[in-house]
Amino acid sequence: MTNIGIYGSLGRMGRALGLAIEAAGATLAGGTDAGDDPAPLARAADVLVDFSSPAGLPAHLAAARTAGTPILIGTTGLSAAHQVAIDAAAGEIAVLQTGNTSLGVTLLAQLVREAAAKLSPEWDIEIVEMHHRHKVDAPSGTALLLGEAAAAGRGATLGELRVDSRAGLTGARTDGTIGFASLRGGAVIGDHRVVFAGEGERVELSHLAQDRTIFAHGAVSAALWLHGRAPGRYRMGDVLGL
């Protein structure tokens, strides 16, 4: 059996992961939370799953590299410096970093990329996401993941095309950009919609999360897939063979 260790085990996702690990027939190597030494868990686990916080990620990556243990990173709100650290770790261990571990969202991102590649730049792209009132980052990691897929479909980076918000007299929409709108309220788990708006017609691709356990089950599936992989940086699409 694969031993899976959890960084951020006391959080909502950490608790859900424990149940998902058992359901998948794997074993729980243990868990840590803020302030705990991450090194012992990295040595005990066959693969690590990190749903803690951006502040804890550097120490978790360091522990994983020292122990030679693959790690799945589902923490959102990461900075450019975090991404550089992840790239460095991927030179020594297998790392899968994603803004969303849902297998459905993974498939959606592939469809978005294909649609963006097939439809001309005259089709405007807007990404609308809604989450519960307690979410602290916006746009969501999933919305950015979908934006990156759309940008890749158009042969560009999201940084070149991203527009986060519009307010006041902003003027006409700039051709080729990818817009984001973030809604917050109630107890919404996570709704994401990608709109391709053309002249006289519109295509919409969406995903609605109705149960938080989808993220835990997707993360465990990805962790089991990651175990034994060669060093490198992987994505959720690799788990589905996309």
C-alpha cells in the first residue's frame, strides 16, 4: 500500500483527505500542521500532499527534497517566488502543483484549451468564478488554471492577456484579452464558467462543485499516480493522460 502524508492535516481539506485515503485503499502516513517539523513525515511517507498555506510551502518542499519524497501541492495563492521554488524542487523529486485537484476541472481545462485554439481571437474569453464568502484569494486558483489553459490555446501566456477587473470608464474591451470576474457569497463550494463570446453566438463551458470531497478524492488519485514517478514537474492533466 502507498503511504500518503498530509501537510495541513487539521484543515478542512486535510480531514477530507484522511477519509479519501482510506477509501482508495492507501494508508495514512501521518499529518502535520503549522509549527510542526515537516521532516519526519517526509521520511515516513511514500508521497506527500500539501494543502496547508503558502507560508509553509518552502519548508515542506525542503523536507520533501531532502527525503526524496514526491509531493502534490494543492495550496493556492502562491507567488512567483513559490513557483520558482517548485521548479527547483522538480529537478530532484516528482512535483505536481495545481490550483484544483478535481478530475472534472482537469477535463474542463483541456476543453477550454482546445476551444481557445480552435476559435479565432475575435471570440472574447471571460472567466467567471464564485466561491463562499470566506475565501481569501481572488481570482481563484482554478480560475487562473482555466485562464492559463485558454492562453495556451492561443499560443500566449496568461500574463500577456490577463485582465482582472473592470470598473468605471474602462473603454472598449481590448481584443484577445482574457477577463476575470470573482463573486463571493454564502457557502458556494466553487462554480467556474468560461465564456467564449463571438458575434451572434456564445459558447460556455462550466464546472459546478457540489461536494468538497471531489477535491480530496482527486488529490488522492493524483498522489497515487505520482508515487514512483521520475523527478519533474507534473500537472493534473498527466494523471488523466491528457
